[in-house]
Amino acid sequence: MKKILIIGSGGAGKSTLARELGTILGLEVIHLDAWYWNPGWVETPKAEWQSIVQDLTLRESWIMDGNYGGTLDVRLSVADTVIFLDFPRILCLARIIKRRFMYAGQSRPDMGSECPERLNWEFIKYVWSYPINRRPEIIKKLSQLTPNQQVIILCKPTEVRNFLQKVSHY
């Protein structure tokens, strides 16, 4: 595992898993949110974003977390391992609400600077509809990966803990 991509709904725990796995494996962790969001929640222009992601994927090894559907194919094409956190939407929703209060008025460690934690109706709808609107396409893309690409689908927090424990014993 040298290029690990972690995907899943908002609130699934992608960034937390990336940090923990990075510590265990000694790999650089790339939080896409920190690269995408500029101060004040300003988005990176699309062409520039494509270029940034392309450059990031060229690094020798990494753990990369984030969704960003417009660059998913590029990231999938170079990842040797893809971890899909396929968690229930009610859990993800509870986690984004909890996160809003945990980081009230401040930026999360995996977020761009000067992007204080926020929660809006658009993001709530995104998380709630993720299993219907996003999941089917992700499952399809994962089924099309090459045999030398490992796909790990984790569906509950206990599976994540068991996975991390297993990896730490390699």
C-alpha cells in the first residue's frame, strides 16, 4: 500500500482514518479539503484544481482523503488501494453535526486555513442523499478497477478499528 485513496460521505471519518493510517504506515497524508478550500471558503478554480490533484497523485506515496467527483477518476487510476467508508447516512449526519460544535469558530486540522467549521442545509442534504446520489456511481467505479488495485469497503466504525489493528500488525 503506497497510494491509498479514502472516499466516502461527509462525516464518514475519511480524514480521521487517513491520519491514523498515515501514522501507522508512515505515509504522507493529503487532505484534499485543505488543498481545495482557500481562506474564507473560496473554492479553487476548476482547471487549477485539476492540475493540483494531478500533481499530488504523482508523488511517490500518499494517503489521500476526500471526494471531489471531478477528480475521482484521476485519483482512482493511480491508487493501489481504495478504502470506501460506506457508512449509514444517519451516522454521517450525526458526525457532521457533532463536528460543527467541536470546531465551532475554528478550522479543522484537515481543512484549509481560515475556513471555520460550518454546517449548512446544502451540506446536510448532500450527506443525507449520498447513499442514493453518489454511492451507486462509486460502487460502479470500484467494480471497474484493475485486479492489482485493492478495494476495501468498510461499513461501520468497528470495521475501521479492526482494519487499523490488522494494518498495525503488518
